Amino acid sequence: MPTKSKEARSRDVQGRAGFSKEERARDGALAMMEYQANSRMARERMVRLRALRLAKEATDKEQERSEKAATGKR
């Protein structure tokens, strides 16, 4: 059974190390894209909820004014 020379084994190890670095780089890029997407979704959700809260507060304030006006006329 032929055995690998030290040089061949060294190249094999270096090749695997290079592959591992590339794989980590791809995983890191994917993780960053997921992080950015999650951050963007959270910001969009906060904007939507803020708009809903402000609309509700405006409606409540308007309702309160109309109730005060209705009780003031009696």
C-alpha cells in the first residue's frame, strides 16, 4: 500500500485548512446577512408598532375631546 510523502500530507493538510477558512468565511457572511435581516425586520416592526400606537393615542385623545364636549353641552 503506497504511503503519502511528507510533502503530500502537508499539502493535504494545508488544503483542508484553506477549505476550512473558506467555509468559515462563508458561514460568517451568511451569519452577517441573517443578523442584518433580523435587525431590519425588528426596525420595521418598531416603526409599524409606533405608528399604530400614535394613531391609537390620537383616536383616544379625539374621543376624549368629543366626550368632554358632549358633557359640557348638557
